Amino acid sequence: LLEAKQQNCELHARVKQLQEQVSAAQKMVNHEPDEEDKQRLLKHLESEAYVELFASPIAGVGVRAFRPIPAGVDPFPICN
């Protein structure tokens, strides 16, 4: 019985820890962009973005360039 009570306490502590992690993650997901975020996005679109996704009648989703892509530039860099 003592061992079961100890496990119960440990599980309650773990649940609380996980709830705190979920709460922190939700705050990050629900973050409203501030002026710095908006400026960073605008700069990216002006200087680093070359392609966009669009609805394709052929395959459902397509990719097209919205401006010329210079030779040697990867239009699909890993951005995260």
C-alpha cells in the first residue's frame, strides 16, 4: 500500500509537469506576431522567398515561382 501511494504521488507530480509543458507550448502556438515578427517576415518575402503554393487542377497542390530564381539559389531552404 505504501508503494502504491508513492507511485500515485509520482504520477501526480508527472501529470502536473506535463500540464505545465502543454501550457507553455500553447502560449507559443497562440503567440500574436509583434512588429519585429512582421518586419522579419517582410524581409524574408522581399529577399529570400521565390515560390508559393497554389491550388493545382492537376495534382491538388502546386508550387510556382512568383519571381525569377537566380542560378545556384535553392528555392526550398530549410527555414527552421
